[in-house]
Amino acid sequence: NKYYENAFFDMMANLDFLPNSPTLMNAGRPGKQAQLAACYVLDVPDSMEGIYDALKYQALIHKSGGGTGFNFSKLRPKGAPVASTNGVASGPLSFMELFDVSTEKVMQGGMRRGANMGILNCDHPDILEFIEAKDRDNGKLTNFNISVGLTDDFMTSVADGQKQLPTLEDVEQHFKRLEVWEAIVNSAWRTGDPGVIYLDAINRANPTPQLGRLEATNPCGETPLYPNEACNLGSVNLSNFVKRHDFNKSHVIDYRRLSEVVTMAVRFLDNVIDVNAYPLPEIRDAVRKTRKIGLGVMGWADMLFKLGVRYGSDESFALARAVMAFIDEAAKRASVDAAFYYGPCGPDVLYQGCYMRNTSVTCIAPTGTISLLAGCSSGIEPHFALSY
């Protein structure tokens, strides 16, 4: 209605909130060009048909402006037998190169090159080759962020050393994990990759475990998603929510106005789910089932400047906890209100699994493009330069 239309326009025109780039760039375009989500995860099955389906879907998503995340751990290791051809498998790294080349050829939404997340679990036989891929093969996988999927068992083994290793098999496994951990640390120091993704931690916080285990994230890692899920993101510009105190003229956070914008931003992002032109019907169905959104922040370093708080100080950490807790609570309250008044629950029924319209509500994205548009510091990062 007109009220929300004006409210949405005002918070974007004032640069209080901006949605992710595909929404800004594609809203109002005809047909499938009106693809509004930034983040997707695709499944990569261990079959030639499944791999090339995923490759095609990746190209369609990149063409429409989205980025893609994959977990390649289902693919059999290099040298494993392939019964259908009497040959041997080439391994997940060889197929990742296909996805990388495809990304190079398809401009993201006609405006920028696509981005990918490639994950391989720590227990995959090809994990060492994966970890050292960017270090060893300079120029390959340049369109991928790569991350190792770690488990609690892996981290416990690395941290505890040889305290509880009753069998020779346990000892061998422990030293294999130490080798993997050392490779991760050394390669990350040299090249910046790989990152790590704590799969068990993600799934402990998974709001929908009945739908299965989360194994992958979007390209920047802020949004764990199921295969075929997408998430549309947006960020509040914290720099705009500092005001002069009426009495002592110091600067304080305007929590009342922040709550209003967060509430409206949640409604905005939830509406995007319904008007989005999804590249595939399977993605449309998966998204509307869980209705994941990701409301985050940008301009954090600017807010600290205005408040006179040093970035990285204990005071800044305490303030970060307070601000994000406030945003998280306000966002979830807005989501609950939407579920209560607009469905799927209706005003009289609130039952488990229907307490919230959106199964994820907040996350913090890098905001590379939209922070430039808003003229503020990116995400929760410090300023990397005073002019650029």
C-alpha cells in the first residue's frame, strides 16, 4: 500500500537502509531480469548429470545478478573408480575449475563478475590439494572464496593433542588432522585462503533441523543455506543513527528511530521474497518455504567516530553487543508481528514452527557496493583508508 511504498522510499532515499545490489539494480526490470536476491546455494551431486546441472544453474544465477555457494564434498576423490565408464574420477578440484571458468564468462547481472563459495569438508581425501589450490595454481579459482568445512571432532582432536588416543587408528587420524590444520594455517597466511566454516556450530543454531543439515553458505559466508535456497540481504546505515543529546550536547544513539527503520527494513526484505523473479522454480519453492532474510549493518566505524569511541576498544565491543542485540530483537519482533498478522499463522494460532515468518532474520554482509552508495564505512570493518 501507499504507506509502505512511501516508507520504503524514504529510508532508501535518506540512506538509512539499502537492500543488496541485485534488488537495487534489477527491481522493475521485465520478467526473469527482476531477480532480486544476492545469495544462493546449489547442490553438487556425485554424478556427471548432477554436476553439469549445477553448472547450468550457476550460470543462470550469475546472469541474473546472484552469487553461489557449493559444498563439493559429495564428489568422489581423484583416482576413485567410476563404474559407468571404467575410468577414474578427476576429483572435486577439477570440477571446481569448470565452475570458475564459467563464472569468468558470465557477467553477474550484466554489471559485475559473479562470486562463489567453494567448501570441502575436512575429512575428504582431497582436502590437502583443496587447501593449497590457490597457493599452488596461481590464477586458478580466482572467482572462488574457498573454505574448509570443520567439525567439532576435528577441532577437539587438534586442540587436545594426544591426550585420549587409545588405538593406532586414533593416533593416525590425529596426525592427519594436524597436517590438515597446519596446511590451513600456512596457506591462509600466504594467500588469504582457505577460510574455515564450523559446520557443527552452524547446525546447532539451525532453526529448521527437520529440513536437514546445513552444509554450505553464500559466497561471503554470512548466510548458511540449504540447496536451492536464496537469501536477500539489506543493511542499516548505523552512521545515520547518532544524534545530539538534548541536555549535555554529547552524541548518543537514536534507538527509537533505529527501531523504526529496522522494523520497516524487515518488512521490505520479506516483501522482496514475494516479488522476486527466481531463476528456477525449485529455488522459488525453497525460498518461500523458509523465507530467509538477512538484515545487517554498515557504517559501524562511522558510528564509533561520531560517538568518540575507538574502534577495537573494550568500549566498542560492549557497544557492538548492545547495538546488535537491539537490532536482532527489533528485527525478530517485526518478523513475529508479520507472522501473526499476515500469515502463515493467522491471528489465533501460534505453534512451533510458525512463531516467526522468517527462519533467519539477521546477518552481517560485507556491503561492498551499497556502503559506497551510502557513503559510509563497509559492514563492521574499520576504514581501510581516509580517502579512496
